Amino acid sequence: MILVRKVFFSFILLGNVTTFYSQTKNDTLIIASITKLNECDTKQDFKTIAGDFERIIYIDEKNWLPYYYTAYSKVKLAYLSKGEDIDRYCDEAANYLKMAEKINPQNSEIYALYAYLYSVKVNVDPRIRGEVMGRKSADYINLSIKADPTNPRPYLIRAVGIYYTPKVFGGGEEKALPYLQKALEKFNTFVPRYEAMPSWGKIQAEQLLNNYKK
């Protein structure tokens, strides 16, 4: 009986070690792809890295992060695109975010990326879409802050939206400055729970602040 218990315990322990190793291996793939993502600059770069994250989904389908980073890559693609391509990439990103949300609901990072997505959708036609898409982006910013007030990304997205809104519509650099400063304050204290978690945005915030000072 004692021998049976020892064997059973050994199988449980082996299973836990295997699970831990598998997760660590997958996280290593994600982190390596994030490093490449941070170096992306062109549409082709973002297309390639989106494909890399999509392939990680197939081996780690219960992890929300590969879906998230695939969506993020698609949003960046949309940002670099024009016309109907903006909607196409944003819609693809939204599908991946929905899958991420099923795995990890009420997540501040997912809400923040939704907010970014809708702010990019404005670019199809700012005069027609500004109010509706801007409101959707603002709603997700509020959800993101509520889910995690320490997350700097929703503050950055709000600052960027105001920064690029014409002054006649209540935007501009000066109106954006308080939100930009708040975002940088959050970036300086924010610590991701683990290495594969989202950490983007600080460089963009610093660049916008430098532009303001010029």
C-alpha cells in the first residue's frame, strides 16, 4: 500500500514538473517574440510577428497572452494602414481579444488594448467616426483603470487621443499634458507581475512629452 502511494505521488509530482516546464517553455517563446515585437517598425515586421504569436496559440491555447499579443500586432498594423485595411486589421484584432477575454475576463490590459483599437478605428474617417469610436475608446479606458488603477496604458491611450484631437474639438498638446504626466508617473512605478506581461508604451509617452517640450 505504501509503495502504491509512493508511485502515485511520484506520478503527481512528475505531472506538476511537466506542466511547469511546459509553461516555462511557452513563456520563453512569448518573451522571445515580445523582444522581436519591440523591434518592429514596418507593416511587414508586424505581419511577421503577428504570425509568430498566432503559432504560439496552437501550442498554448489556454494562455491569454498569445491572443493578446496577436491582437496588439494587428492593431499596430492597422495604425500603419489606411482606409478599409484599418478596419480589417482592427476586426481581426478584436476577434483575438475576444478569445483572450474568455480566458482572462475583466483584465485591465485587454480593456486597454480595446481602447487602443477603437482609437485607431477613428483614423478611417475622423470627422464621421471621431465621436462614436472616441466614446467606445473612452469606455474601455475607464474599464481598464477600474480593473487596475496602477496600469499606465489606459492613461497613455487617453493622452494620445487628446493629443491628436484638434484644439477646436477640445484636444491638443496642452489638454493632453496632465494625462501624459499621469501615464509617465504610472510607468515609473508599474511592475509587471511576470516577464511575459504587457509592458509597452513608456517610450511613446516619453516621446510625446519631449515633443511637447519642444
